[in-house]
Amino acid sequence: MTRFLLYGGKGGVGKTTVAAATGHRLAAADHETLVVSTDPAHSLADAVETEVGGEPTKIRSGLWGVEVDPQTGIDRYRSLFEALASEFNDAGIRMDEDEIADLFTTGVMPGSDELAAIEGMATYIESDRWDRVVFDTAPTGHTLRLLDLPSVMDRGVATAMDLRDQVRRKVNTARTMMFGPMASRRDDGPDDFTAMRERMERVGTVLRDPEQTAFRVVTIPETMAVRETERLVEKLREFEVPVTTLVVNKVIEDAGDCQRCQGKQAVQEEAIAQLRESLPELDIWTVPDQPGEVTGMEALEQIGAHLGG
């Protein structure tokens, strides 16, 4: 069992339920566990029937939850570019609000949802408070942009740092010409841009480390979902993210005498067989279809019994 577990997949397949059930199972096994929702359409609070906000909230003994606030990531990184704009202003390069916004967009580039998610990941990856951290990620497209974000931000921040260094060299040169060598500006303090690049590098390293991270793809046994799952696994491998498991949710186990249910069960069995054939190296766990909404600790405990083998 790795310390970090990520659940991803297309929308509507039950990622949040499976992530919450995993957290419940881990907490029951005496692991201090945090479930982090990075999906902008948060539903973790509904799954655990507990009010969950932007700070870790205790759900039950050993189990905590948090729903990442999109504004947190935006504020953290925009402040760096506002500080850069202030430095430019000190050097006589005036920037208005629109120009700061352009610099921020050019430097960081991602949408606010992904930016908040990567900030949340960085925060809880760096924390040693919990034994296990389970991430409930957004639907496939968001997740792929999220995984690409450390490298995107590295390129953008490198561009901003290069621009800043050019301005500093010109300012130092001008000061030296006017006041002599001792007038050159010294910057011995901490470099927030460098710290941010190093933080994103740590996140990227952890996400690719099979000793620390496992990505589990949640899907349902339908033809279109199978195809998207196969594409997602392929993309995750391109990112070098360790994919270990497929969780097939909403599986009909006993169709009874219902002919329509029997037909759907046959389709599901074919879809699962396709997954086993196309992705033979991955573990496949099946979770039975549940009647009604799956919420609350009792329901999550039932789901969790099917996770982990």
C-alpha cells in the first residue's frame, strides 16, 4: 500500500464514493487517513454525510476530509506575479492591472480548477500528518491537465524568472554606472519563484514514484466507459504515473428473472472481459451495483469491502 492513492476516471462513475470508501477502509485499519477532493464539483461531503470544507475536517476516528478551495491556488500564485510587477514598478517599468493579469496568465497558464488541485496536492503531499492520503480527482480531462501542470508551470515560471533577471541586471548596471560597484542590488532573500518551481518538482516526482503513489482508475462496465478508460491508462503511462488498478463500479451480480437486467449484465460481462484483455497487467476490482444513493458510513463500509482485493 502506497502512502498516496489517486482515483480518476470519467464523470459519473463513482470516483468520490470509491475514494471515500477507501478512506473509511484505511481508517478502520488504524491508518490516519485524509481524503482530498480536487474535483471542482465537490461531492465528498454528500458521500460522508458530514460538512467538509477547505480545511481538513474530522469525519470519524482516523478519517479526515477536505474539499480544495479553487481560490486558494489562484491567490497563492497570483501573489508571486503581483510581487514581480511591484519589482518592475520599482525599476521604473509600470504595469497596470491588465498587464499583471496578462503576466500571470502567461506565466502560469492553467485553469483555476487545476491550479487549486495541484496546490492542494502539494500541500498534503508535503504534510506528514496523515499515514495515507486519498485524492478524489476531477473527470478525465481535468485530471490529465492536472498531471501536466508541474511541467507547464515550470516552463511558465522559468519565463517569468528570466524576465525578472533581465530587469534586475539592467537595474544593477544602471546603478553601478551612477553610484559605483557597491550600489549593485543584492538579492540574498528567499526566492519565491524558485521555491514554487521546487515545490512543483517535488509533486511531479511523487506522482511518478511507484513506491509512494498508486493511481486507480474508476470505471463502469459500459462500452464507451471502457474505451475512455483505455485512453486514460495510456495517457497516465505517458506521464509515467504508476497505474495499478481498475475499479469497475456498478456491476450487476445477480440479474434474477429480469430479462432487461439479464441483457445489461451480459453487456457488462463483455465490457469487463474487454478490460481484462486490453489491460491484463492491471488488477481489476469489481464493486456491485448499489440501490439508491451511496452515502454514509455504513454504505461506504460495504463498498470498501470490495476494494483491496
